[in-house]
Amino acid sequence: MSITQQYVLDTHRAQRLGETPPPPPGTHDWRTARELRGYWQFRAVVAELPAQGRLRRALGRWPRPWARSAW
């Protein structure tokens, strides 16, 4: 069963029981992503790691072939 089919089934069931329908799929995706980012930052602080800039520093250590100096 796809997400859309499950949503239609849940909406129909809620309508028959007189309840509020569930939110459409994808409604809370951005909020969930923000909450996950906050959770990862919290875990980094608990683990005594810097909460910001870890990815940027890690990527800065990779070799950059486009930034090589001309000989």
C-alpha cells in the first residue's frame, strides 16, 4: 500500500468516525529535519564535540584539485 492510499484510507476512516483527518503526507518534513538537526547538535555537545562547523572542517581537509596552485 502506498503512502497516498494509506492517507486516503485514514481520511475516510476519520470522516466516518467523526474525527479530524490526519495531515497530508509531507506536511511536517521540514519541521522533522530541523528537529533532527537540533538532536544531532545536542548529541555533539553531550559528546563534548563542537556543535557547529564539524562538516565544514571535515570537507576543508579533503584535497581540492581545482584549487591547486599553478607551477
